[in-house]
Amino acid sequence: MESGTGLTSEQQCGCACSGAGSAAQQESSLRWSIAAIESLLDLPFADLIFQAQTLHRQYHDANGVQLSTLISVKTGGCSEDCAYCPQAARYHTGVENQAILSREEVVAAALQAKESGATRFCMGAAWRGPKQRDIEHMTGIISAVKELGMETCATLGILKPGQAAQLKQAGLDYYNHNLDTAPEFYGEIITTREYQDRLDTLEEVRSANINVCCGGIVGLGESRTARAGLIAQLANLDPYPESVPINYLVQVEGTPLHGTPELDPFEFVRTIAAARITMPKAMVRLSAGRRQMPEAIQALCFLAGANSIFYGDKLLTTGNPETESDLALFEKLGLHAL
């Protein structure tokens, strides 16, 4: 499928390969170059959305949206310095430390989510990475949630060798570990964890035959080139993630990124479209930041290829559109839950 630029869903390199030298050679070996993705983002808006929607219909139910609910099983007190995160212990954001929830508390929340229509239940913990006792606690929770008939997802930070295999044995379907942004911009946002740490954890997850949920955040103050770099990193993973959450920065007072100029919402829609075009088979999730978006922008995101949302009243520590509002929007747009 071609656009006015001649780009296809299997674009091999883009104009970055035209120069000489090792950098160009390395770029030419990628399925999607940064330059090719920038060319997508530069398209007239209607052309970009048409290309994304056309591809979306080739691989997915055009009007179906997968519903996930996210719960924080352990909140606050994280040792990392992610500049966007209200759970970092070093920032004063009003988020109180919370001990890890019991199996009974998590299962009760999962059951409520299932009754509200969610099919995937995601469990997040605020720490650099789990200790073995944490893994043992989480495997019991994962098994119990799996018994409810829901897909299970966990985001627990950096995994040590062998931990992913334990999660898989417990019934974990997806592991979320976001890249957050492009490698070139990463050091502006996080200094306590290397980019390679994230890639290593993704490799552990793949090796355990767990589906990968991996995306990033836009609106961090990054350039369009950095947004293209994030999408390129994701699209060139082999294979690319089965689930790709794209988050719009929720600015929280007390974090270093509070007060960052807000990203134009149409640029966010363009990023969703680029994710759909470069990763056509993935579920592209409209994630954090939906509360800030007018319904019309959310509708454009669905048109651009988003087909998954976080569903419920709250994400880890920030608000989310209420269930009733989501159902009303679905009715207006003729969408249905997968």
C-alpha cells in the first residue's frame, strides 16, 4: 500500500541511507529508518490518516477496541529518577508509599474490571526491579487473575535472568516494559537506568515466550525527530511488540517535567498513525493522557489506528476517563469492545 511519498508498510530504509559511512549502512539494514518515519510524520494530515486507517483495516476489526484495566499493586517510593513519574521517591508529588497489595485485593479488582468489560488486567509495581520474594508474590497473583479468564499483563521493572520464565509459568500473557523515548533523548529524561537495561529486559521477556507490551511517552519536550526515533526503535525490534502503548505526558506538579510546553494534540495523533503504519499487526494502545483529550482527538486516534485503551477510573496514580464516559464515546463512534 503506497502513499503519496511511495512509502510502504515494509519500507526498508528511507533517505537516511543515501549518505556514505557506517551510520548510513547501519540505518539501511533497518526495516524502518528514522528518516522514513519522519517522512510519514511530515505527510499532509489526511494522507497520513488515510494510510494508517487503510493498513489498520487490513489487519484488525475496523471498529473494535480492546479494553485493559491497570492497577498499581505497589505504589510510590521508587528509586529511579524518571522525570515524568510521580512515584519517584526523590520528587515531592503527594503520592504516598503503599505496600504491595495482597492477592485477595488484586483479584477483587480484577473481577470488578472483568464485570465492567475489560478483557486484559495489567498490574504495575513502582520499583527498579522485583526481588525474588516479589516474583513469588506476583506469580500467585497472576495465576489467580488468569483463573478469572482474563489476559494478564505485568510491569515490574528490570527483570533478572530466570524471572520472566517464572512469570510465564504462572500464566503471564504480556509483560510491559516501555522504552519511553528515543535513545538520543533518553538521557534527558532518565539517568538511573540505561537504555540497554530496557532492551535486555525485553530480551528476557521474549526468551520466556511472553508477549511484549512496549511503547513510550510523547510530550516530554522531545523533537519530532526523537518521536520518529522512538517509533523506529519499536518497529525494528525483532519481532516488534504485540502491544504498543502510546502515552501523552500527564504533567504532575513536583516532577521535573511539570510545566513542559504541551505537545500539540494533532502531533500525538500523527504519532499514533506512525505506530500503526510501522507496526501494522500490533495492538496500538491509546494510554495515559486521555483525560486531557477532547473526544474529537480521541476519535482521531481511533481513526489513526489505535485499537486498545486503558479502561477504568484510574491508571497507576493519575486519572483516566470514567467507564461511563468511555461507553458513551464508544456509542457515539460506533465502536465495540473486543
